[in-house]
Amino acid sequence: MTAAANGVQGMQQIQEQAFDLVITDLVMPSMDGFKVMDDLRVHNPETVVVAITGYVSAESAIKALRKGAYDYLAKSATRRRPRV
């Protein structure tokens, strides 16, 4: 498993090696998940992409699926407090 702090860092990793699956947030600093999906289709079109977001809308779901996302998932609306 590999993680990236943002879309730019993720795309750098994608250009260095092939991935079977990419999970991308749609809202990120410097490069959003839609741009990641666009660039991923150029570098590795067979990679499966799952888009996640905390800003759920029909428009973003349709856009993500049209850009090739295999699935679109909403982040949980509730946050658990850490146990002390």
C-alpha cells in the first residue's frame, strides 16, 4: 500500500509505478481528484479508480463516474472522538 499527501504527490507515484487500484479524494489541495483521474487515464488507463468525498452531490458523482471512476463513496458524516 502506498499513500500520498495530495494529488501532485500521488501522480508522481503513479508515473513511477503502475497501480491496480487508486483511491482518490475529490477535494485536495494543489490537484483535485478529477484532475488525478484525467491524468491517470493518460499514464495508466487500466487502473481502477475509486473516488471518495466529504462533499457529496449528484453532480460530482456523475462527473466522477463519467471520468472513469469505478465507484463513488461518501466519507462518513460522523467523526469518532479518540478515546482517552
